[in-house]
Amino acid sequence: MLYRVLADIVVVIHFAFVLFVVLGGFLVLRWPKLAWVHGPAAIWGTLIEFGGWTCPLTPLENRFRRLGGEAGYEGSFIEQY
């Protein structure tokens, strides 16, 4: 049960990060200092998506799912959800 909860927490964090990468520019308009966080996050998200890399949160979620008795998934987080 603990591993399933941990996997769900990773999904929420991962989803929040993806939202921040995609929509964080709007937050930067309101709080310009946030650009120091959004810039690297946007670069990382772009490299992951278009560079064919794997985000470290995806294998972490899959590991927790398997340890919790669930099946993991192949492919990326975006493809899965």
C-alpha cells in the first residue's frame, strides 16, 4: 500500500512539473523572479520531450508501482497519462 501511495505522489509531482513547464510563463508575467526557476524547468522539459530522454520521475513511478504489486508502463509519462 505504501508503494502505491508513493507512486501516486510521484504522479502528482510529475503532473505539476509538466503544468509548470507548459503554463509557467504566465506565472512569470505576474512574478518575474520566477523566471529563474521556470527557465531551467522549461529547458529540461523541452530536452526530455524532444530529445527523446527519459525523465527520472517516470522510472521512479514505475518502480513504486511494481513494488506495490501493480504493473508499470512502457513509454513516457505524457503517453501514459
